[in-house]
Amino acid sequence: MKNKPIKILAIETSCDETAAAVILEKNGKPEILSNIISSQADLHTKTGGVVPEVASRAHAEAIVPVVTEALLINSGKLEYQKAIKVLQNDITHIAVTNGPGLIGSLLIGFNAAKTIAYALDKPIIPINHIEGHIYSAIGQGKVEFPILALTVSGGHTSLTLMKDHGQYQIIGETLDDAAGEAFDKVARLLGLGYPGGPAISKLAEEFKGEKTFEFPRPILNNGTFNFSFSGLKTAVLQKVIDLKKEHGEKLPKQVKQEIAAAFEDAVVDVLVTKTIRAAEKFKPKAIILAGGVAANNLLRQTLELSTLNLKLATKFLVPPKIYCGDNAAMIGLAAFYHIQRGDYSTWDQVKVDSNLELAN
Ligand code: KG4
Ligand code: ZN
């Protein structure tokens, strides 16, 4: 009898999005059939950031409807009995984020996945969240290794060298704040909402004219591939204090636009310069940009252009913006390649770890 094609239900709840997706094997490649995301951004706007307890409660409410919607691809109705049939009869594997992230949030998706795997006797694949982000860029594509991946999100900033599927060597990471965290903190300083990245980037794009100041590029020339963003945030704070002395407590829009543009320039400059230096050293076949901050236009454009200028025949891969932020399709894509290597587990073998490291 012919084997059933791989059909994965993937679940992701590591931070503030409750997400589920279904991935189907088609001609030996993974295809995304559904990708449902229930965002809690509105819930966290009031506090200017994610309150873990609030996040896990929201996941607990959303998880069953989100999984159901993902299973009933584009049906538009929450027919739970139908979804259970799909789970029983069609889904071959369960994939789930098992870290890193907020433990209360992770546990909701993880235990949902584990329960399904237990009750229906299905194999389960635990996926590192950062690995998921990287696979959002690899997708179905035929990729050649080595790959150099710049992962930039609200919780992480790292440069990873991949010699093959599932083989990770971290060559640089942030010593303090993540790039996205810096965007969120500067947004708070300027009185913008949460998440701050899109708001800062919109303001920055509105800025027209010559910039009159620059922010520092922390540890740009320290000879490592590491990053540091906390000093940059402090520099922005100091500048805001100075500008308020000049313009009054309510900064004019034009001034805020200039701060946003100068800040974005500094972050993008550091990220791109270090990535390109790493590419010159390791000569990858592809450079990947992934994670929530990969939705940033300036970063996408600058890294793409710099990759072209390398003259190494290095490809540039970045996911469409909808797959940059947290989603479950990326978890399912990563799981697909684990399954192809015969790497899956049973429900009683998997563990969740809020500080999970990306390991081979
Ligand atoms: O990957 P992600 O959705 O969640 C984590 O794994 O952390 O990343 C969220 C981060 C937030 O800090 C958000 O401000 C940032 O990505 N972000 C952006 C943009 N869109 C989202 N940062 C800069 N420019 C953007 N357009
Ligand atoms: Zn993420």
C-alpha cells in the first residue's frame, strides 16, 4: 500500500500569537494549506508590551478555535466534529514549538499538541522557535548549503551558519536586547503603540529631508559577529530628553520622524554590516533574513542589495511579510524536514524549555 502523504498540524504559542497551520507534502515538497494566527497585539497595547499571565490566558481561550480553523482549511465555520475527523483520518504528524519563549504561553500550545499526539497516537515533532523562523525563509525552496541566517525578532537576534538541514552553528548573537525589543522600547519612548517595529518603520519612512544627527553603532568594530542594542536605546532616550528641552514636552511629528529614521538606520547598519562580514568569511550559498524584524523594508532592501554586491553568487532569501512574524506554518515547514530525516518522537519523549538553545 502506498504511504499516505505527510500532513502536519503545526502549533505555535511561544509569545503573543496563537497560531496553527496545516502543511501537506506535495511532490516531495511542503505546501502550506492553512495558516491561522490569532494576535493578542491589541490586548498588549495598553501595557506597551506582553504581560506573560495575560498572554497565556488568551492562548488558553484561542487555542481550540485556532486549531479547528486551521484543520478546516478555509471552511469559515468552526465545526469541531469535522475537525476531529480531519485530525483522526488525515493528519499524519503533530509539530509544536517547544521553546524558547514565555513558559506559560509555550505550555498552552505544547500541551494541546501533546494531548492530540497521545489521544490519537500520532508522532510529534518539537521545533525550536528560531529554527521555525529560519524555515519560513527556506520554505519549499531548493536550497544549497552553507546558509547564513540572520534571525531578528522581539526576543532574539542571531547569526547562524547552517551546513545542512538541522545543523546549526551560532556565530553571533545579541549580548543584551534583541533588535525587535529595541524597536519596541524606542516606540514606547516616542509614545507609539505595541508592537513598536511597524510604527517606528512607518514614521521613519515618512521622514523627508537631511538627517541632522546620528545614533551610535554599538560594537560594530569589535571583531565579533555579536550585537548589542541596549546602549542604542539609551542614546535615543538621551536625544529625546535633549530635543524636548528644545521643542517642549510634545515633540513635533517631523522630529519624531527623524528620531525613528536615525534609529532605524543605526539598527539596519549594524545588522547588515555584521551579516555581510560573516558572509565574506564563511562564503554561504544563501543569506536568510527571518523573524518579526525581517518585515522591515529598509532592512530587507539593504541586506538584499549588500548580498548582490558581495559578488559571491550568494542568494538572498526572505519570507513574504506575513510569514516574518510568529506563525505556525514556519513550525510545520521545519518539522517537514525533520520527518524527512526520520526525526520524530512520541508524546512521552518531548519536553518544553523556555530557554531552549538552537542545537543540532
Ligand atoms: O518574530 P516575532 O513576531 O516575535 C518574536 O519571536 O519575538 O517578532 C516580533 C518583533 C517585535 O519586536 C516587532 O516590533 C518587530 O518584530 N517588528 C518589526 C517590524 N514588524 C515587526 N521591527 C521593525 N520593523 C518592522 N516593520
Ligand atoms: Zn518569533
